[in-house]
Amino acid sequence: MKNERKFDARPKVIGTHKFVDDYHYDGMIYGALIYSKVHHGKIRKITYPNDFKLSEFTIVKLEDIPGKILIPEPETDQPFFADKEVFFYGQIILAVAHPNKNILNNFVKKIKIEYEELSAITDIKETLDNKENTFGKQIIIDHRRNVKVEKNWLKTHSVYYTPHQEQAYLETQAMIAKYDEQNEEMFILGTMQCPFFVKEAVETILGDKIKSVQVETSEGIGGGFGGKEDFPNLLAGITALLSFKSKLPVKIVLDRSDDITITTKRHPARIEVETYTDPQTNKIRKMNVDYRLDAGFYQTLSPVVLSRGVLHASGGYNIEDVYIHGRLIRSNTPPNGAFRGFGAPQAFFAIESHIEKIASELKIESYQFRKINIFRKGDEFPSTQKISEDNLFDCFESIVEKSDYLTKYEKYKKFNQTHKDKLGIGLAIGYHGGGYTGNGEKVLDSEIKIKIDKKAIVTIYISNVDMGQGAHTTLAQLFSETIDHPFELTNVHIPNTKICPNSGPTVASRTIYIVGNMVSDLARKIKKDFGFDNLKNFVKQNKQIFPKEFSAKYKPDPNISFDENTYQGTGYKDYSWAACAVELYYHADTYQIELLNCWSMLDIGHVVNPKIAVGQAEGGVLQALAYGSSEFFYKKGFGRMHGFTDYTLPTTMDIPKLFIDFIHTDNEIAKGLGEVPMDYPAPAVRNAFFNATGIFIDEIPLIPETIFHAMKKEKKL
Amino acid sequence: MKISFTLNNKKVSIDTEPTKRLLDVLREDFKMMEVKESCGEGECGACTVLLDDKPVTSCLLNIIHVEGKKVFTSEGLSKKFLGKLLIDCFDETNAVQCGFCFPGFLVTSYHYLKTDGEANLEKIKVALSGNICRCTGYQKIFESVMLACLRNDSTGGKS
């Protein structure tokens, strides 16, 4: 537990750390993407402006693809370019490149595409309400145990909705492709989370026209949050095709408007929850969940988001009889993709809101109700996986104490009886499985490499990126701490598919949890195999052995298994647990909520670098609070959102005080941290508002419009 | 059109379109890659520079308005006492995450330290409200600027 400083902090503050747009290659030209401005239609005609020399431009379309036209994804169904028909606003039709950025931009503005418009499904709520829009594989977790519903049991039913959320990484999507004609090699440099996914995409689009593809990340990756998990595959494929055709290096940097319009976002969800609670014991005895995600037009990685969603869909409560049905819904909007939380924030919004509803119908305090039903050691998930620790309960108890929840709850109740404006405090719990779902890590078969040179300088070679989470610093610290080697002598190589082994994608809260623990294990093995106490001295005395490389592969736990068909077994080997309290002030005249405080208590096992961990959690919590309270994406008419003026992100003036803490456990494993802070704060906002006003809200964000409509519905206006 | 101005203490001039954005002049003509473009509409502050000692978003400013003025970028400020102090504080608190917004934060925080500098959280929040950070939740940025204010105070405001 040391607070080693980040490798890259100083150059990042000064601005010398290089992001994609800061790279330049001789002869480089610039590319742009031309995409559909209708939701669904047949392309009738494409007209290029006639006041430009067409021969100066490189133009690529579907028919220029020498390899395969579908982008590799968990469900390979999306083509790099639209063919004769477009299915969503933002679908790429062609790409253009030119040596001069201004000429390129003017040319692009003047390209005319005529469509025969066809009917489209774009109203998110209506789309999700209609089961007929279901597509792809459905997932069922059947943990029914023939519990007979008694007459006096309380039936509680509600439907919850969550919207799109934009990752809004500050560095937009950007890629450079450099084709080496002589050696038939393609070099890609980009901002991305998964270099080996990008490699596969470029190999797919170019097929046997090239011998090899090398992918490297830029020095800095200006945020990802999941948004750079799969879109870079599409962008790299197209940039590579432009470079292949023009035989020149090509750079594409999306402007904010294009980025918001065409890239992946968090899946909107409709989650229907039905529970039966025994009023004698206040135990939830039976639960049915219908979990639907709007995938957009193509499935791409949505089946994987769905699988994580259903595995988190019954929340942190021990319920004997559970039935979860998950499905994807198709709409004429861009494919939704990965975003921190990956299906879980939607689930926790529904469940944590629902818990509040049951408690209010039972007329007991929701804190007591949670306490009765919350997961304890020995309980089980609907997948039958046993809960092996009591840390969720500990987080919960601790947050109630830290936030002084019970006192404030009573105090605000009195305050609210005599005031038009209201005060509220609300609770929520959450958890997140670390690493890939089920057998995913086994399939990934990650590999790492460590090189020790003659000066005892250690370099870790992995394919996981540092996009701001501080992963590279933390990984180096893990190595250095494990065998007590100076941190200053430990480095992480920039991810490059030719130089680094494939340690898997930078997703699923797996970089420290999976790869980091592999690094620690390998460090211990090196020490044990050589039998040294001090690596530096050992290298000094045995110079002839060095430089030397060591590698290791992921070793799956042979004692766990997961059935991909029945969703029974160990969904995730380890879970990070969390609880949260949010306090807010409601301005009755303007229907606005003002967040005052947010306390989070997390269990992430071994906290490697507390300052880095707290910082990452604070960022996740704020994204989640904004998801619950302010970030708004149109439900209808995709394509109207053009930038940060429309999609407003929290500024320094919009935020509550954030308190982050970790419970102390004797767990030596560093568990996942990236996603869990995103999972629970949004429902805590909603529950604080419910406690403040008694108004039931079934959707986020709690912007004045949402509150106004909910009040109208409850006839409180 | 010829435009002359002072850039990080050096006199420079450039022959360019008067409507070219200051951001593009800095990045393309002067290769000052520390000035970042994120939103392109003056919302996020990633492209903030000092123009005659005031923070401005260089994506909203045509170069013609810079004629005869003084421009400082984050890299220029990083060589000054308060710039160095701030960088130390951002580093020490592990505040920096993806880092794309930080050159803008450095410029704005520098301006706050120079013009006010009180270790007052509410004032710092107001001063930084034109800069968006998506990674950090801002807490460690506040902590860093607060720390810089306190340290600057203890040096007797050596700036």
C-alpha cells in the first residue's frame, strides 16, 4: 500500500505526452468518415462536388474491401460500411482522404447523398416496450425453487428505464494507419483499449493483401471508459483501407460532433421487476426480472453486455426463487457498446429502486429491509454460485454509519413536513464481477512477458493500456512490491502487438485483477526459481544470465466452472462489493435536485496504490451520479446531439462532496476496481429523492423534466 | 494576413487566414501540441491558453484577435515558478488520469494562483468551472490546487 507516483503525470500536465493527434508522419494525409443522416433508407445516389479535383482524393467504400466486410466482434454482424441501404443515423457509407485538412472538410460538406427513406424504429422507450423487436440469443437464469406464493405476500411490480450514456472521453476517437507497400505491412497507431482486437479487425478488412499488421497505442490514451473497446476496430479498419489504397500514412481524428453521433454508448434498458415479499418476515421470497437492452441495429458486443447484465440483475439480495430473462432489442440507432459497468448499472438502478418501493409498501425503513435481505456469506446467486465473503454487508453497515444515515433520515423527515424545498438521503448497494464472464478468461488465455536487463531494469510487456486509470504505474508497483525491487527500476512497455504478448483487452475491470495478479505471480516465481533475496544484487553478481525474458500464461482455477447454456456455476471468481449513500436538496420551484454529499464504501481486496484507487473511484462515482441526475441523451431522433453543449457533463460547480473509502480485508488479491463505482450511485440519487419527496421515479436522469412528469403522474401538481 | 504576437515570451509572426482558430495556429503552425482540442465549441477548456494574462478557449478565437497580444500555453507556464509548483502538486496527489484535460487545467489554475491564490475550495471551484475533466471527479484537482495555494502562501507568494 504505497502511493507511488504515476509515470506519466508530469508530461501530461505540461502537455508533452503524445495523444494520437500529436503524431505526424511524412507524407501523411487526413481522412474523414461520411455517414448516414437518415435512420433507415436506401441510398439512391451519391454526388461528389464538381469544383474539386476528384483524383486528389482517396475514396473507399464497401466494394473496395479486399478482405471480409464484417467487423470481428462477439457477434460478427456489422459491416465496415453500409452497402445499398443504411439502417441507422451515423452508419458509415464511405471514407475520404486528402493531404489538406481544409480542402477535405469542404469536400466532405459538399458530398450529397440522396436516400429513399424507409420506416425506422427510433423511439427508445417504445422500442424497448415492444417484445417483437427482440433479436439475437436470449439468456435465461432459472433459479426457480417452487416457492408457493402465499395469499398475504406482497406483490410489487414495476418497470424501470435507463437511457443512453455517452462515454465522453476527452480525446475523441483517432487512428493513424501507415502502409508499407514494399513489405506488405500495415502499422496502426491509435487511441484504443484493445490492441489485439484492432489487429484482428485490420487483418479482416485487408485479408491476404497484407502480410502483417502491427498495432501500437499512442503514448497517451485520452480516456476510454469502454468507448474505446470496439469502435477503434471499425475506425482502424477504415483508416487502414484508406492507407492501403492511397499508399500513404492516413490519420483520422473524429471531431466531437461525429464522435457523439456515430460511436457506441451505454445501452438503454427496460427492466421489469416483480417480487413477492412475506410481510411477516420482510423477506423477498420470489423475484422475476425481464431485462432488456436496446442493442442498436447490430448486435456486435451486446450479447456480452447482456450476459453481465443478467448475472447482476437480481442485485445484492438473497432470494430463494429467481427467474431472469434477458434479451436484446433492435432499433435503428448505432450499435451500443461497452461503457464502464457493462449492463450492471442498468440492473442496479432497477433493483435498488425496486427495493425502496417494496420497503415503502411494507411501511418499513428501507435500511432495515435491505439489512434483512442483503447477501451474507454462504448465500447464493441465481447462478448457484455461493457468496464467499461478508463484505457487501460490511460495506453497507459502514456506509450507514459513515453517512449518519439513520439520524439524517429522521431529521429530514421532520424538515420536509414544514418546508417546500426538501432534503433527502438515499442508499444503494452494488457489486461487480471481476474479469471476463464465466469461462471467458480461460478462452482469452492471457500471456505476459517480463524482461530484466543487465542493470536490473525490469520491463513488463502486456497488451493492456493505461487510459488514465493508472494501470501501468499500478502494475509496475505490483511487481516492485511483490519482490521488493525498486519502483524506479520497473517499467511497462507501451502496448504493441508485435512486441508485447496478448494479455487480453483492457476491459471488464481485469487489468489489475487478472493481469496484475499474473505479474505478481511471475515476480514471485522468478524470485523462487533463482532463489535470490534481492534482484538488484543477484543481477549484479550474475550478469551473464541477463538480459533475460520470462513469460507466464493465465492459469484458470480448475475448481470452478460455468455453464454457458444454463448460466449456472461461477459467473465470476471474485466480486468487488460496494455501498453508497447520497444526500440531496430538492429545489421545489425549479424541480431541480442539488447533490450535496456522496459516500462510497468499497471492497476491492488488496488496495495497491490508495491515491490512484481513490481517484479512479471518485471519477467512476461522478460519472454514475451524472448518469442518475444530469446526463441526458434524446430518447427520440438520434443524431440531434452534437457536442458538449447538448450533452452536458458535470463541471466543478455541479458536483457534491465525494467520500471514498475501502474496507480493510486480509484479502491479498487486488480485485476489480474500474467498473464497480459506476454501478450503484445512480439509484442512490433516485432513492434520496424518493425519501425527500415520496415521489416514485422509475427512470433516470432526475432532470427537472423527469421530476415534473413524475409529479404530474402522481397528481402532485 | 500577417499577424504578430508574443508566444511563451517570444515574439512571433505568421502569415495566415485571419479567421484561422488560435488553436489551429498553435498546433499546426507552431507545433504546440500541448494545446488540446476536445469539444471544439468552448465547453471543455482543454484548449485553454492565457491571452494577455486571461484564460481563453483557443478553439473559439480567430487569430486576428491575437494581434499584438501575449499568449502563454501550458508548456510556457510550466517553466514559471507557479507552473512548476502546480505540476508538483498535481503529481504528488496522483490527480492526473488520462491527462488530456490537464494542460487546460494547468493554465486555469495558474491564472487562479496568480490573480487570487486563496486556499478556498469554493473559489477554486469557480475558477476551474470552465474546464471539464471526465476521469477524476475533480476531487484530486481541487486538492492539488489547494495544496499549491498553501505552498505559495508559505513562500510569501514568490510569484
